[in-house]
Amino acid sequence: MASRIRVGIAGTGSYLPERAVPNSYFEEFLDTSNEWIVQRTGIRERRFAADDQATSDLSLEAARRALEAAGIQPSDLDLIVLGTLTPDYLLPSTACLVQDRLGAKNAGAFDCNAACTGFLTALHTGEAFVAAGRARRVLVIGAETLSRFVDYTDRSSAIIFGDAAGAAVLMPHEDCGQGEVLKTHLGADGSGYDFIHMPGGGSRKPPTPESLAAGDHFIKMRGREVFRFAVEHMSEMIQLMLEGEDPEELTLIVPHQVNRRIIDSALDRLEMTDEKVAINIQDYGNTSAATVPVAFDEAARAGRLEKGKLVVLVAFGAGLTWGATLIRW
Ligand SMILES: CC(C)(COP(=O)(O)OP(=O)(O)OC[C@H]1O[C@@H](n2cnc3c(N)ncnc32)[C@H](O)[C@@H]1OP(=O)(O)O)[C@@H](O)C(=O)NCCC(=O)NCCS
């Protein structure tokens, strides 16, 4: 068997739609308040895509920024893997729309749906292609337009979600000299499929006037159960990534931004403070597959990643799914 190629992250990019939606927006039509939302979730505002923007539009902007940061052209790409639960269409994949508009004429393209673990699933897939020598330049994206799938009559879920996209370019470490992917882990437990799900619109319950009227194509969430699952898996994944590593080497944890209290509870379990944690949930809410790549890109651009030091990415979500990545920047 050929030896494994070391894989690096050559560049990152992100895009947030312009429209900022403060908590007060929900006070107008839901029995909720800014105080409740801030206290129970840490969210102050989120971004909503413009009417003419869908997931591929957000992805395209993030992708262009990641390619620029990596210093490569769209035609250099061999593969595009896009994690989303809110594709432009059920068919074809959003990755193909991005491939076309980017002009990535030499790239294969497909979507993966692992909900909030979507970016890490795309990253680990791309990493495996490069490591095996099957591709040399891979664009991985996590992007969502959740505002289109939120039930605005459900106060516990409507206030949580936002729209965004984040991307990264992978290549052999010898070509970019940074961001080596050291460890990856993905897990799933489909017995919890209905903790967070959209019951309508798929092959089990195709859309009908009745299913649309019942709101079956909106996100349904068992918030308290998700909360428990999230705290447990976030702390376990961080522990797994740091096993055998010197804690002094850790420079940043980039967690899925699901609820500020979930992040704090996981840190408590690990007896860690938030000093080395990237947190932007106050500004963007939960953007599912986009939270990790957006926070990662913001941290990179803010100079929070120290050369040679360790970074942990960690996410979990519907499926149920979970995943983590250890990177030496
Ligand atoms: C949804 C979530 C914010 C609810 O917070 P919580 O502290 O767990 O609140 P609970 O569900 O225990 O509800 C407590 C009360 O607040 C109420 N409540 C829920 N949302 C509210 C809102 N926006 N405003 C005011 N009250 C609200 C509930 O109705 C409940 O009232 P009750 O006691 O009269 O029944 C929290 O569980 C969460 O973030 N879960 C993770 C969900 C998630 O992000 N999933 C996405 C995929 S990873």
C-alpha cells in the first residue's frame, strides 16, 4: 500500500449575508424576549440570506475567499465536497452549482448531509482523498440557508438558526506548509434521528398540500435532549482529540456554535476556560454546517492560530452525528 500523504489546510474563507436580525425581531410575533434568548442561548443576532440568495450563493462567496487565501485558481481544484442540510434543490447537488459558477472545470463535486457535522464530514472526506493520492486540491464547504426551513411559530427553534457559509482548501502539506490534519473522527447514532428532523418533503412523506399546511417541511427539534447529547459529545470529542497531546500545545478549540450554554457546560466538564475557544454565536446564531468553518476562518484572519500549535474542531448534530479534527497549524 502506498504511504499516506500528509494533508494541510492551505486557506479558509467565509461569507455572512448582510441582513442582521436582532432578537427583537422575534418579540414582534412570538412569546419571547431578548433577555430570554440571550440568557438561554447567548445569541444576540443572526444573519438571514436575501430573498435571491440560496445556499450555493453563500457557498460561492466563501469558496472564492478560501481559494484566494490558498493562492490557487478554481481550475486547480480536483474535487468539491459540500456539507449542507439546506441545499438549493433536492436534485442536483449544491456542490455542482458551485463547481459551475466557480469555473472549477476539472473538479468532481458532491454534497454530504451530516447536518451540523456537515463541514467536518466534508473536511474528513476531502482529507482522505488527498491522503490517498486521489486528489491534490480539494475545496470543502459548510453552508446553510436555515432561515427557509425554520418554523416561525415555534419559539424554541425559530430563535436559534441563521444563514452562513465557510470553506477551506486542502492540499498535500508539502505544498502549503500549514494546517496539517493530524486526527479525524466521525460518529453517528441514527436511533436519535428524530431529535432534530424535517419529517416532510422526502421519500417517506412527499410534499402534499396537507403536509405543507402542517409545516412538516420545517425543522423539528427536541431541544432538551439535543442539549444533553451535545454537551456529552462535545466534551468527549475534545478529550479524544487531545489524548496523548501536550495541553500546552493547544492554541484554539473551534466548537459548533449551538448554544453558548452547551459550550460552557462542555468546558466545565473538561475543567477548561473559554480563553482558547472561538465563540461567535452571539453574532450569527446556529448556522449548522457553517458554524465551524466560519469561526475557524475568523480565527485564522484574526491571527488566533499559532504556527505549529494545535487546533481542535468539534461538531455534532442531527442524525445523530458528531465529529472532530485535530490540526497542527
Ligand atoms: C432550544 C433551547 C434553547 C431551549 O432552552 P432550554 O433552556 O433547554 O429550555 P427548555 O426547552 O427546557 O424550556 C424551558 C421553558 O422555556 C420556554 N421557551 C422555549 N423557547 C423560548 C423562547 N424563545 N422564549 C421564551 N421561552 C422559551 C419553553 O417553552 C419552556 O417553557 P415551560 O417551562 O413553560 O414549558 C435549548 O434546549 C437548546 O439550545 N438546545 C439545542 C438545540 C439546537 O440547537 N439544536 C440544533 C442542532 S445541533
